[in-house]
Amino acid sequence: VCVYAANSLSELQVIGNSFDLSWNGVYLAPSSAGNNVVISGNNFKNQTQYGVYAYQVNQGKVVGNNFSNAGSTTIYYVYSTDIVINDNQIDGAGNTSTGIYVQGTASAGFYSRQF
């Protein structure tokens, strides 16, 4: 895991990084809901499990990232609200992969997707 957050988190920004050859690029599973998390302008390549995994992250944004062969699920949001997934490039999600997976999440906005 390149970025892992398991405690309470708010106002986290992951901007302008490169993540290569890891189990997960960004893995967010706070003990209580996190708010206003921004993941933007990053390059994710060759993750084994998730490019971005977010559990109970409210008002989260995944914007303007590049994903290449980013695991079994490129972007995975679960039990979150008011999320925006916008202007991401997803390349290499093969037959056993999922590009974007959203579960138990309210108010999700998807814009300018490119697969």
C-alpha cells in the first residue's frame, strides 16, 4: 500500500504522486467517516488489488488521475456519500477487472469518464 489511512481523516489531499507495483495505490478505511478527501493528478500503475479504495469517505473526489493496470478494481467506493469521480483515464481494466465499483454509496457523480 502506498497511502494507507485507518484512523479518522478529514481534508486529506493526495495530489501529484506516482504509485507503481503495489498492492493498493490509496487505501482509505477510517475508523469513523472521513470528509473532504481529494485524490487528484496522480498516476497509478500495476496495482494488484485497488487503485483507490475508499470506505466511509464522504465528499470525496477522485479527479484527473491516470490508471493503468490498476488492480482488480480501479476505483472502489463503499458506504460513502457525495462523491465525485471526474475526468480520470482508466486503461487496462481487463476481463477480470472492474473500472469503477460503487456500493452502498449515495449521491455519486460521474463525469468525463474515459475507459
